[in-house]
Amino acid sequence: MSTAPNNTAIELFFSYSHRDETLRDELAKHLSILKRQGVITAWHDRQITAGSEWAGAIDDHLDSARVILLLISADFLASDYCWDVELKRAIERHEAGEACVIPIILKPVDWSGAPFSKLQALPKNAQPVTSWANPDEAFLDVAKGIRRAVEAIVQAKPTTSVADASPVVTAPAFAPSSPVSTDGLTSRQRRRLEDDLASQQQEYDLLSRKLKNLRQARAIETDVAVKLKLEVQIDEATADLETVEQRLNQLESQLR
């Protein structure tokens, strides 16, 4: 599928649970600058006009969007329509190189093994938006990632698929049973995967040192309240470290 000219806005499709509508609206606000600059247009099912056939309208936009945002939460995963219709079609278009699918983790939920689990999620380290101390910072990180993906699509050569044009945000196209092989990577994908690997390794080293310092501090702390606070920080740092380690393992597998 050909990419759009530079002066053509890229259409974004929001796939989400209506229970997460407030968070969807907050994300849309952070994407406002891209809309004002004519970089994107955004669509979700609340824009269906009275009298329209809702399923048909959703299908039309799901098939025309160049970027599909999956707003992940327990409610999203529990929704039959999100899972069986929107997610299925999104992955099909991603595999075909027709669209770039970006999972955005809104709330803590176990999504390991989901069809989108091979894709690089936003925000940073796939930390759920609602778990950030400042959700605006989380949405800022998401908005920047979406901007990079859209710019990659716009700048890609006409013969390049949308999925190939956006590895700066997503991992190579979804592979349900095995990691992407080295032979299947373009030079651009390989460079970006290597850059991502170096960045994740740096993050891993920083978290490892942080965890070591926290454990040392807990070992010598005598104040019970402070010790409990340190234990919470240790648990959080451990979880972050495990997330980065998983990403490192994925990247190393893709580069083998």
C-alpha cells in the first residue's frame, strides 16, 4: 500500500473500551498539536453521526486508517468487539504492511501472549499511563512516540510498507510463533533495533544500580516507616527491571 504524500494527513483510529473514554479524550488532547499542524486526523466511534450504521462506519475507518491505536486495559481485553473485531483486523492490516499498530497501555493488566505482545508498546517501558506519578508525562511520551511513527510513514518510500516505515515505535511486524529472523530485517530496521537495544541496556544498567542502592539503604535503615517506603521502591524498581529485561530478550532474539 502506498504511503501518503507529505501534505496528506495520516488517519489515526482509536480502538478502545468505552469504559476508558476519559483516558482516550486525554490522549486526544495531547495529539491536538499534530491535528492543528495537519499531520494527522483522528477517528473514534463517538464520531458516528445519528442515523449511520455504526458497525459499517467502524469497519470503514478501521480499513482506511494508517495508524491504529490499541488502548489497552482490562476492559479492552474483556470486550468481545475490541478483541474479536477491531484487534483482529488491526493485526491483519499490520501484518500486510497496510497500517502501523501501536499498543498504548492505559491501565495495569496482564497482556502477555496477546496478539499485540510482539509490538513495542507505549508509553516508555510499557508502563501503564495510570501508574505514572504524572499522567500528563505519560501522555506526552505516547504523543511523541506517535509523532515519530507518523513521520516515519510520511517519509517512507512508496515501496515501503507502513509496518516497515514505523519500527521507531513498533517492533517488526507481528509474528505469532517466532521472532523476526535476521534475514527478514532491512538495514534500517536492524540499525533501529540495535539503537533500541543499546538504549534498553543503558536503562537496565541504571535500574540495576538503583535497585542495588535501594537494597543497601534498606539493609542499614533502622526507621520502620522509612524501611517500608524503601521496600515499596524496591518492588517498583524490580518490576521496572523485569520489564526492561523482557524487552532486551525480545530485541536480542530479533537480532539473532
